[in-house]
Amino acid sequence: MDVRSAVITEVRDFPQARRPAYQLRLDLGPLGERVSSAQVGDYAKEELLGSTVVCVVNFPPKRVAGFKSEVLVLGVYDPDGKVVLLRPDRPVPPGHRVG
């Protein structure tokens, strides 16, 4: 599994998804830009934009309501069932491997 840091450069509503989700554009540095569907509707768009997240970049793309999701953004469910994104606690460049 290839897990890397990515910076969220765009956040769009995704009303076609069955569960509340956003379409994210991610900057992966030397790997370029990729897109993802993420069920992180408890986050405000402004909170996500520009933040660094952790994602899996080598899974096959998955179609979600007609949208081609190219990477899997990682998170953990809290006790209330809400997704908490995995994010570095210090600045890191996009595209760096998680060790």
C-alpha cells in the first residue's frame, strides 16, 4: 500500500452521492493532482481547503455515483460514527510517503 500526504486544493459538493460527501482535488506533489470522493460531510469546505491529509494512492480507481475517485483519503470513525481525517500534526510537503 502506497500511503502519501496530499494537500486539498479544491472541495466541491457531491449531491449525487448516497451519503453526504465531497469531491476533492488533491495535490500529491511529484505524483501530480488526483481526485477523490470523501464522506467527510461533517467538515466545512473552508476547513478542508488547503489542509494536508493522508491517502492511499495505489488502489484502483473506483466509480462513485458516476465520479472516478482516484485515491482513498484516510480517516477514523469517532464514537458518534463521524469520520475524523488522518492528518499530519506538522507541515509536510505533498506527495511524501507515510513511514
